[in-house]
Amino acid sequence: MEKTTQSKSVCLYFTQGRCNKMKDKNHLKAYSHGFPDLDTESFDLKNVQPQQFDFFLVLDLEGSVSILEFPVLMIDAKTLKHVDFFHRFVRPTDIEMGEERKKEYVEQHYGQFGMSRVWHETAIPFKKVIQQFEDWLSTHQVWANKSGGHLNKGAFITCGNWDIKTKIPEQYKVAGMQLPPYFMEWINLKDVYLNFYKKKATGMVPMMKLLQMPLVGNHHLGIDDTTNIARVLQHLIIDGSVLQITGRRNSDGNVDFLFKNRIQNNYRQFSKRPRTMN
């Protein structure tokens, strides 16, 4: 369907707005300072159907005990082009774990990528992440607190229900914050995939394998996973899928799953467990 033109890793200091090597030629040769080109120019759009949303916000959290990474990729629902991204590393509070456990937890997750240092130098508390995220949403006019706090013609895309059904509410509770209206519904791409292609895929990698799509970047690095999930999303839309909300939280906190046929095993949660150190 498409080819990726990504040839080098994205600078993770850049995604945090913290890169101080923009004049270093060797650094610029080694790292990208933009988002990977999703190559929309080569898409065949003859089967594309109108969507009920203007934007899709691809979200893929990292961290099971506590959120370590909060990446969101914004995709234009009409052109399928990348609009912008939001990416922050999240620092757990002392209530969640002490400093030694925190270091071990981060090393278990990011040490395999050689990215522990950038996490330690850029991670900020969850409450501050959400403040910056809401500013980012407002800049793109996708959300405004004064208009009720719901997304404006946008929808979150997740690979499973775990991110918004389970982990986001848990993190808000730990942070002493009230869950906002924009986190009350989402689109689980696994359920959309199952109902559209009539094939069961329990995660991002199985979906990509069935679509014969190569993996870009590092699996379980959130900013890379959002890219790959966005590519699966594009594939679905190009093939004619019309995306609908798959999960909605009620006022009592319970969740209604809106698709009769869905992936019910919570493979997502197991994939987020920290890896043991060798």
C-alpha cells in the first residue's frame, strides 16, 4: 500500500522540545527532526469513504505499573496525512514508586533501546503532561474546556481498550485529577480490523503481518508504535472502512462496548508488563 521513507530514528529530545543540537551536523545526520513521512501521495483513494470525524488521535501509552510515555499522533481523516504529534515521557510520583524502583522500572522498559537517559532528562509528572496536552489540543481546535470538554470532531484511536478504559483512569486517580470528558470514548482498532477484514488480530504486530506491512522503528517505544498504528489505520480507511466509536464510558464509570464482534482477550495489558533485566 505504501512505503515509509523513515531512514533514521527520530530525536527523542526533539519530540520533547528539548533538543539543543540543531546546529550539530553529526547529530542531524544521525537523527530525524520531523515525523516520518507516511507517503500519502502514493495512496489509491478510490475506495475511501467519508468519515464522521475530521481528525484521528492515535494514542499508545507505555508502562503498566505507571505510565512512562504519552505519545499521540494526529491524522487528518480526509487526507490521511500526519498533522502533528504530541510526545512526553511521564515521571511516576513517589506515591507510585520510590526512586530506586523508578530507575529499575525505566531501565527495564527503555534500556533495551538505549533510551533511558533521554527519559530521565525529559520526563515530567502526569499532571503537567495533561496540561501541555490540553494546550496542544486547543491549539489545533480539537478541544476546548469551555465547550464542554469533549473532542471537536475528533476521536482517539487505540490498539486495544487498555489505554483509555483502564490505564488513563488509574493514572488520573493517582494524580488526584478528575477524568475529563474527552477520555470517555475511543476507537479500538483491533475491533475495527476484525469486523472489516473478518480476521482476528490480537495486536499491532499481528495486524501488520496480515497486511504485509513492515514494522517501523522499535516496538514498545510509544512514539514508534503510534506511527505503526497510524499506518494500519490508513490501510483500513484506504480499503473502505468507516470508523466508529467502539468503547464508551457511562456516567457510572462502566464501559459499553459497541461492537458485537470484538477481541475480548486483554493481550494489550500483558504486552505492557516491564521486561526483566538480563
